[in-house]
Amino acid sequence: MSQDLPKIGILTISDRATRGDYEDLSGPAIQAALEDYLATPCRFERRLVMDEVPDISAALRSFASEGCALICSTGGTGPAPRDVTPEAMEQVCHKMLPGFGELMRKASLDAGVPTAILSRQTAGILERSLVVNLPGKPGSIRTCLDAIFPAVPYCIDLIGGPYLEGDPQVVQVFRPRKK
Amino acid sequence: MSQDLPKIGILTISDRATRGDYEDLSGPAIQAALEDYLATPCRFERRLVMDEVPDISAALRSFASEGCALICSTGGTGPAPRDVTPEAMEQVCHKMLPGFGELMRKASLDAGVPTAILSRQTAGILERSLVVNLPGKPGSIRTCLDAIFPAVPYCIDLIGGPYLEGDPQVVQVFRPRKK
Amino acid sequence: MSQDLPKIGILTISDRATRGDYEDLSGPAIQAALEDYLATPCRFERRLVMDEVPDISAALRSFASEGCALICSTGGTGPAPRDVTPEAMEQVCHKMLPGFGELMRKASLDAGVPTAILSRQTAGILERSLVVNLPGKPGSIRTCLDAIFPAVPYCIDLIGGPYLEGDPQVVQVFRPRKK
């Protein structure tokens, strides 16, 4: 029954997409990438919010309380005045995982995007959810997800979430052997 | 009229240079590098302060309120007791950009300086100014600026500053295409 | 007299090792690596604590007040609920050195461990001690220490500690020339 499947929340953070000024392409791009990686069937839920800290915080908390193992956001991580996703992350996450941001910026730099250093993308733990910020641009999402996804299922194991398996044809999910 | 040119502030943070124990070579080295990169004529303003949080904070705020698009500091980013530049940054900046510090440390490591990991260099946004911390040593300044400068003009665009062009013979300034 | 030798504290942070559920292999692995690197004879002191912020904080403060030049911890840096080493670090250190965590995660990634991005390892300054977090797994400790050790003696110089020399057959300790 689909109610029992692991749940993944996708949050598009964008004033313009929320107002309907343009179509949200980023949320669907994240879902497509995750469906491609995962061998375990999952239930996806996508939402849109404005670039406002209270809206973003409320949406992240709501996804976490609904039991999402993974929450991916897109947008709002740059230096512009309306970019406030990291401020919401600091407010709601009880642990920050700086290695995600480091590796995503490095992957984007290696892909030939020198402005990757402007991104304040990070990841953190909120209750039993792993929250990962992705870029706003659909074209950059896959670069970042490809870099970090191999570590995502083991992180979800460590915080008490469902056991997710990757499709070995697409991604090499890594779980260290026990010491 | 030079009053209308984009303004760049350069802050040398050093007890000894401020007291006149030695000549400030770092501030002029930063100005020389930026004049080399930039095709857009700019006005430069250089100041010196002691390694004290209130002095550094006041100088950064002053440059920002005078409309500097870019503020570069040199010195005070190490682990020694008198190194307090990052503490002043945390106090005055409303957004931190960790990707700058990551890339500058990587560039210094790649240049054969293993002690680059001791640097607490960062960058941040203060009002409508981009503030970037550079090393205190003149010889390391160019290594760090070469690494991060391609992303600087676009960052200044995003925070509402003047449009700066680089000299393509010297540096490849990068502006992503709109999505 | 051994009382006058530079002192190094090693803190194993592990519920199970502290309760005696298994033998602490990580603390001794750190000591073995440091003895291998160092040409200067040092006195080592090893302790174990549970994964609790107050216990970790107290142990770090105690090592610092006893004059340890270097304190290495192992364990407690992941995203799991009982992993709280970084929270204790934030509480006791007055300066954080993000370059250590960045380089240790990169070294582990380069060694083929994609889950290195889950580590929240960092380093910081506590009074006149350099505190460095290492992984909990004995097999990953040497990878991380090899990466950062060349910068450790100079950091200890900068915070007023003893002059430590490395064994040039084992490690290339780096001290920049004065400007």
C-alpha cells in the first residue's frame, strides 16, 4: 500500500514559481533524478513556497512531521536579498552537515561554474529527516545530486529512517562495513 | 567624474602595520591585483586598523555605508590570539558565503601551502557590499584572488551593485545565463 | 623529566567503549600515528567519555587546563542522534578552524569513502590547545591525520604552545617563512 512506502518531500522555494509567473521545473527535475537513482519504491510529495523564512521553515517542519526520510529543497541559496533558504535551515535543523555543501559546490566548480562559490547550499537533520538544499536551476540539480546521493541512504539509516536501495545501474550507493 | 565610479574598499588588518612598525604591502597588492582584473574603472579607498573586533567591524560598516560594491580585507584570519577578523565578519555580515573560504583554502593547498587549513578566511554580505577576507601575506593574496575573482562581479550583480567587467586577457569573469 | 615534555590528550568519545562493550582501538591508533609522526618526545594521556555534550566538554576543558598542546578526539561526529561531538566543540572552543574538517572530508572522499560527507568533524582552539576531531573508525583515522598533520605544529606555534618537530622520514611538517 502506497501509504507504507518511504516518503520523500520536495520543496520548491521561489517567489515567482509560487505566484505562477513560471512553471516549476526544478521540483519535477529532483523527483525525476531520485526516481532514477532509487530501486526502492517511494512516495513523493511536492510543494511550493515563497522565499520567506517562516514559510520555508513551516514547510520543512511539516514534511518532517509527516515522516519524510528525505527532504530536498530547490532555490533560495544565493547571496541575493530574497535568498533565505539557509536562514530557514539554521532555524529548523538541529544538526548541520557541512560536507554536503562543500561537495556540491566542488561538483559545480568542476562542472565549469565558477559562481558555484556563491551558493550557500547545505544539509541538515530535522527530527528524523535528512534535508538537502539543491540549486534553483534545473540544469544544476543533477550535478549536485549525482555528487551527494551515494551517501544519502546510509545517512537515512543512521537517523533511523527506512532502508533505501539504489539502482546499481545508475548510482553506487555506499554503506560502510561495521567496525 | 570619479565620484560616480564603482567604489572598492581595501582594509589592512594589522597591529604592526597600523602602528607603522612596517609598511603595509598587502593593501597595495590587493589594489594592484584588482586593477589588473577589472576593465571597469573603479575608485579605491585603502584603510588600516588594529586587530580588534570593534575597529574591524567599524571599518567594514563604514566602507559599506559609503557604498563600496566590494570590500577586501587582509590579515587576522589565523588561529593566533590577535587574529579576530572572522569574529568581526560574523558580527557585521548578515549572510556568510562559505564557498569563498573553501575555495581560497583549496587554492592555497594546491599552491603547496599545507598550513592553508589554519586560515579562517570567509566572505559575506554586509548591506550591499561583498566582503572578502584575504591572507595577510602579500605573496598569498594573488593565489586567493585568482581563485575567487571570476565569481565576484556576478555576486555584486545579485546584491544590487554596479556592473563590473573583467579584462578577458587577465581573468574570465563568469555570469550564468538566466534560467 | 617526563613532566616537562609537551603533552597531548586523546579523547575517545563512545558510549560502548566507555561501558566496556568493546575495546577502544581508536585512541591507541591515534597515539600510534602521532608517535610515528613526531620527532619531539611527548607525553600522551588517553581518556574515554560517553557521547554526552557535558562529558565531552568537561574532558576537553580538563585536557586544555592541564596544558595539552594538542587534543585529538575520536568518535561522535556523524549525523546519528548520539553523535554530539561537534556540539561540544562549539560550546568550548573560542575559534573554529573549518579548513581541518574540509580537508579531512576531502581526504576520506579521495580514499573512496562517499559517506565522508556525513562527518561533521572540525577543529578549534580552546585556551592554548588545538583540538582536532577524528573519525571513530580506526581505519579512517590515519587517512585524516595524514592529511592535516603537516599543519599542526605551526598551528601550535601560533597559539603559544611547544615547538614540535616531525620525523621527516614520515611526514613533511610545514612552517611558512616569515613575511
